[in-house]
Amino acid sequence: MAIEGIEITHEGTDARGEYRATLPGTHAVGRLTWFARGDARIADHTLVPPEIGGKGVAAALVDALIADAKSEGFKIVPACSYIAAQFKRHPEWSELLAETPS
């Protein structure tokens, strides 16, 4: 689902990072956070404020993570229940799933 005017940016280091989604007309920011463990990124939180909820922001954040995993070659551990549910809805992403690193 494309959201008109949504802007997604990524900030972070090799150890941890955050995807941020902003929409025109609001200062609210949706976030997806992750941290690295081994060759995987542990996607641990998806946070969308109520004022921008229900607009597909969380899905857009996960899509950005998936796109980066495909282009950069990392695997994902969906530690957040929303991200885990998205992986169940998208079996085509299964090659991006990492085993839980020890």
C-alpha cells in the first residue's frame, strides 16, 4: 500500500539503527528499530503514534527493512510481533529470515 507523501529515512550504525516514517501535515514519526547480532538484524520494535496510525505506516517501515535486506544481503530476526506477523503474511520473504543468533 503506497502512502502519498510518506518519507522513510534510515539512521544508524553497523550495530543498531532506526527507520523513520514521516507524513506531510504532522510531526508524528513512525519508527522501526533494530540491532545487529552476528550477520542478522534483530528487528525489535515498530512504533506508530496514534495520529498516523491506520495509514499503512508500519507496513511501509517493514517494506523499507525488507528492501534493504535484499539489497544489502542481511537476514532478519523478527523480534517484534508486528514484523513477525508480516513475515507470516509474506512467505516470499522466507529467504530473509535468520535463525535466532546465539
